[in-house]
Amino acid sequence: MDLQLVGKTAIVTGGSRGIGKAVARELAMEGVDVAIAARDKRQLDATAQELARETGRRIVPVQADTGDDESVRAMVKAVVDAFGNVDILVNCAAQPGGQSAPPTLEQITNEDFWADMNVKVMGYLRCAREVAPLMKKQGWGRIINISGLAARQSGSTIGSMRNVSVAALTKNLADELGPHGINATVVHPGATWTEKTPGVLARQAASQGIAVEEAERRMAQNNSVRRVIDAKDIAVVVAFLASPLSVAINGDAIAAGGGVGRGIYY
């Protein structure tokens, strides 16, 4: 299938590693020139060089903190200076989650809450706010917000709140921007294999007195396909949503966890 993405441009926040890096790679493989944004300049530069070699596309690293208004403005300006326009925004920058047990109610601090919400929720809004005028001007755009299946289950108070908030943001963006040719969608990954997963499994195996292979097997039992979903699996979903072919999907949430939980969503 031709996704009709050749020659388009994208910003992927949180693009130096994990799901963001996989998304940047997949978009570039489809012919997109990609700006990857993150706070760690060394990691950014290394990732940009790696993806450019691998895909043959232009990969521009932009150091940015999506938790800061001015930094986001500067990021978008740098991308426009480099590419001339922005067709696609993939919001993926967030505080790390899922690497350890979430805090209990008594352990949650104001600082934890606001730091998380500022980066993931307000950060996504900041980025959308800056690119929307550019997309309106050209009459086309795609905004994909990476959230998480904590939006559909309890167990992590802040995690659930931030992910539900991202879904609410997405629907509002879709309704406001849809008449201008801009679609907004939210993708909910579940447990996803990234660079950090081997370390997480090693710690789980050690704490439970089991082999790493058994820890991975148990992790795979948490979805209906009975294998751990990889960051690339998420990236191919995002690539479709970023394409002109996804016009029928707007404001909706796409679960991408391999079938997690027993709830029915309709």
C-alpha cells in the first residue's frame, strides 16, 4: 500500500529513543523528512545520524523541552527553517512510565503530578498549538498523540489521568481542526518492547527469582496475541494515521497493545 507520504515533513517529539524513535524511522522509510526532538542533545544527534544512514532521508535533531512554551516555539521555528513547513506532528515526549510500580495515593506529590501533566498533556497541547496555524495555512495536516492504555484501566493514578487527558485533548483538536483538513488521533500503546525492556525484565526476574525468559513469557501473557508488542508495531500504526489515507479516522483512540483487557469498546 502506498501511504502517499513521500516528500512530507514531520516532527516527532521524544524521537531520540523508544516508540518515538521507531515512529521517526518508520515515517522516514515511507519517504518523510523528520525532525526529532528531545532534551538530550548527545542522544538526539546519535539517533539522527543513525536514522539518516538507515533510511536515506533527512533527519534533523532539534533539542527541545516540551514542558516549556518558549522551547516549543523555538523547536517549531527551527523545523520550519529546515523544512519550510510541517505536515505531521507526532507527540511522544513524556515522563518515563511503566518502569517501576506507580506511587500509591499517599506517595503522590504535587511535584510528581504537575511534572507529568506538564510534559505529556500541556506539552502535547503546546506542540499542537504551534503547528496548527502552519497546517491550517496549507489546508492539511496530521496530529498523532501517543498516550497509553492506562487511560482505560486503574492502577496508576497519574498515568490514568494524563492519558485520559490526552484523549480528551485529541478529540477537541479533531473537532476544531478537522474543517481545515487536519486530523488528530490518539494511539494507546500497552506494554511495548523498547531499549529499556531488557533491563526491566532483568530486574523483574531477579526480584521474582525466575529466568529472564520466563519474565518475558509472563509479560507476553498480558495481551491476546501472546507476544510482547514491539515499538515498530506501534510505529506502523502511526505511519498509517499520518498518511492521507487515514482521513476517515479523526478524534478517535486506537488501542495498540495486542488486545489488552476484557473491556469492550464500541
